[in-house]
Amino acid sequence: MPHPSLKAVTLTHVRYRKGDRLGLFLAWVSLVPVFISLGGFISHFIFRRELQGMFFALGLLISQFINEIIKKSVQQARPETCALLEMCDSHGWPSSHSQYMFFFTVYFTLLSYKKIVLLTGKYRWIASFISWVLAVLTMYSRVYLGYHTVAQVFAGAILGITLGAVWFWVVNSVLLCYFPIIEESAFGRRERLGKIWVANAIDPLIGGGSLGR
């Protein structure tokens, strides 16, 4: 009786050609979504718990869920080069990496435009510019490394831009008025939603600033 094929569950398994320095760099770039998810949003929940950031993360999860539904519906194969990577057991259209990064970039840029992020002045736009650069590099890396076709990464980018803009509108035009209700609810009070970042900002003033005198 033949043994069933095995499938790996891995977080950072990105392959590139040995000795290819550009491939090595782009392999790390393609992991930016992992760093954002694990480093950015998890630390945000631990240290700040501000609802804008939490709905930002929720939007990314919804976007990836939509991506999986589309992939399973369209069932477009990855490029032939992907066979050499031994990571072609999933469909390729649209690229989830590209969709994730462009959703993140559009939402973050709109936060900067509306002056919702904590960064001020030129730093808001520097951070936005860096996020666009990383989004484009991530899109390019998926083609260069052989995981996607050009059409697949552009489809992911267009979908990410569209969903990011729509979700920003939903959060800041429809859901924003409910933020105080969520923060003052039993769940919000227990989890200190929207409170931790305020406490962290005020504590230094109380300890050594004018409020502490």
C-alpha cells in the first residue's frame, strides 16, 4: 500500500538558489508579512491594545481568508519553477504575500494621511514610503524566487489595495463611533482596550513632568 505524500507545516521555509545574494535578500523580504504579524500586531496587543490597531489586524485576517477562498475557487497553478522549491501544494492566484503587504501598506498610508498614527510630521510619510518599498519588493521577491507568476502577484496587489481601502472606510466611517462603547463594555474594561497606551503616555508625565509636581 503506497504511503500518502507528506506535507510540511513551516513558518519561514523560503528557498533560494545557493550563492544568490539577491535571492537571499529577497527571501528575507518575503518574510516581512510574518514579521509584521508576529512582531507588530502581537506586541501591539500586549503593550497598547488600541482598537484602531486591532481592527487593522482583523482586516488583514479577513483579507487572507478571502484570499484562500479565491485560491480554492480559481485553482490556478503556480509556475513551473515552483516545482523545484518543493512548496507547490497550494494554488497561486492571487498571491497572498502580495495581497497582505499591499493591504497593510494602503491601510497604513491612509492612517498616516488622516494623522491617526502616533508618528508625526515627515516621519509618517517616511514610514509610509518604506512600507510601499517593502510591498513592491515582496511582490518582486515572489516572482524572482519562483513561487508566483507576474499575473499572480499583481492580482494579489490589486486585491490588497482594494480590500485595504474598503476596510479602512468601514472601520473609520462605520465602526469608529462604536469604539467608545467597546472600550467601556465589560470585555473592554477587563482587557483594558484603548487604555494601556494612554496609561503608558501619562505615567512619565506623572513621574517626572509638570503633572507630578
